[in-house]
Amino acid sequence: MGMKTISEPIANGSGKNENRPLEENLEKRVKPRRRSISRRSFLGKSLAIGAGTIGVGLLPGTRTARASGDLTPGDAALLRFPAALEILEADFWIQYNELGGIQDPEVPGGTGNPGYTEALEVIEDEMGDYIHDNTDDEITHHTFLNAYLVSKGAAPANLDPFRTLRGSIARGANRHLIGRRLTNLTQLTIDTSWWTRYRDDSHNPDLDPNHVFPQAVPTLGVNQHTAIPRTDRDTRDPNFLQAIANTAAFHFPTIEQGGNSLYPSLAQRATSVEAVRILISIGPTETMHFQTWSDVAGNAPPLTAIDPITGVSVTFPDLEVEDELFDKALIMPEPCPFLDRSLPIVSIIRPTKTEGVAMGALQFLTNMGLFIGQSPAFFAYMTQLAQEADAATRGC
């Protein structure tokens, strides 16, 4: 793709559809990394998905045909929906890695943005490694899930027709992927209520669906905020650049806590032991991501900044406090009520209710602004995947 002259300040435009797997578009590594073996080298050639426009109603076999082996249509739907979400996750993690992570054979593309990288390292000096490894994990998740579906004769998740969003044009971004992103990291509205939800010993959203958990960073939960530099202009003011990095630091755990709950919720609907095994094996890695990022987010320096483009203000409070609902040191999940209030409180993942969980996850991501600029066909496709996952029932 040739480089275009782009002057708009908000990176949510669209370009031509990209109908090839994302990995085929990434550049060769530009920075060496101390690793000798790629954790996903064995997966590199395991999946080839034919591209084409896919919309609602165009998923052959997802409703009626029984796949080979013991994979029911319901189990296929339960694996296909997270495969799609993992493709979306990989897309935005790759954007983070291009600008602030480490580029190597595992996660190639991009050249790094020095100012953004430095601002991220104010929060955590190993941030580049963490971003890289989280990105690599999400790539392997969707690659494996799709390969497994194909091996069982089931349709994989394919979002290639929807790679139309612009993304960052700042220094360090992969120039070949401008206009070919799936997700928008520049207009986020971030719900940070997970911070207090995991510190509250009296409420569980499964038992108290109407309870309002306080936000760790209230101003992130309103208006729209960028988590990456949109253009080089965003890197000129150190205070605003740090606010961008802080926004990313809270976006990381906000995303990962969703997967933390999604996988055990979906597993309760699966029929085959192997489908259950896949879901409960991938899920805990999302929990590991969440635990890491929830710890890191607490180190975001307190500040107030105003977006020079949108005029939106954001304030990051000091979370080194004595209040147990906000104290950044209390990163272990506080025990809470589970199943029934007559039972003792227990430290658990929450929520894990399974009814409507897929549509709930899709709505959560949509409300976040992650898909601003996407087409109606994208939402139709994702809605179909979510509805089919929610319709799956556990068989004998």
C-alpha cells in the first residue's frame, strides 16, 4: 500500500479492504530481541483462510452442519466467537507493540516511537517486554482456535474484509498497515470499574447486577481518549504524551479482565471435553495478563492533561491510598459472595454467569469505542457470532 498524505488529526478513517491474514502484511523485524525460538513458529503455516467478503448469514455450516469428530455446531460457535475476539485483540496489541513494544520475528512490524516508549517506561520499565508478550499470546490464541476449527471441518472466524480503519500515522507505526486496522485506539471510553469490583468483598456483579462499582479513573469513563499517539503532534507535549501512555496502561487491564471472565463463562455451555479443555486452558492466560496489567496500571503517574485536538480533559488520580477500594497495592482478588449469599465469601473470577455473555462482551467492546469507524457489515458479522455462541447449549 502506498503512503498517503493524511492530515486529519483523529485516526479513525478507513482505507481499502485487506483480504489477507494480518501476519502476511507485517514487516520484517527491525529490532533484535533476546529470544532464540519463536513460541508460535509451529503455528505459522497451520492455517490458511481464503479471503472474501463475509457478512451476516454467510458463515457456512455454523448453524446446521455437524462438524467432524465430536465438535457440535454449538461448540464450534463457542470457539469461533473468542477466535474473532482474539483477532481483534491481536490487532490492537500489534498497534501498541509497533509504537511501544519490541519488534522481532514473533511480533514483527513497526519501529517504535521513542517518546511514547519512554512515557510507557515511566509506568513500568519492562513495559516493552510485557506488551510484546501479550501481543504474541493473542496472535497464538486466534491462530490456534481457527486452526482447531478448520481441523474439525468447521468455519473459522475471518475478519480480513473489515481491515479498513486508519490507525496511527505517528513515527514507529507500520506504514503498510495504515488504513488496514480492525480496531480504533484513538477514541476510547474506558470503564475502570473492574478496579473496585475486584477489591469489593460485598458485591459480585453476578449476584448484584445493578450495583455500581466506582471507577478508578472517572474521567476515562466519559468522552473519548487516545491510547496511542495519533500523529507526531501528539508527542510534542510531554504531559499529554504521558496521559496517552497512562490511558494505554488502564486500557490494557480493562481489555484483559473481559477475557478473564469470558472464557469460563463460555466453557459452561460447551459439550465436548476437548472444547471445554480449550476454553479453560486459554482463559487463565487472560487472567495472567489481567493480573499483570492491573498491577502495572497503579503506577501511572498522577496528572491532568487536555487533548489539544479534542479539548477533552483527563485526570489520573494518585492510587497510593489507604482506601481498600482504590489502594493500588491490593491487586489480589478480594473474596466476595458467590452463587448464594448464604455461602461464605470466596476469591473468584467475576462475573462468570453465562447467559448472554457473548453479546455482553461485544457490547462492552463497542461501548468502549474500539470499533468506531467500522462498517455495518462488521457489526452484523460480530453480532451473528455472538448470538450463535449465546445460543449454544451444553449437551449430554
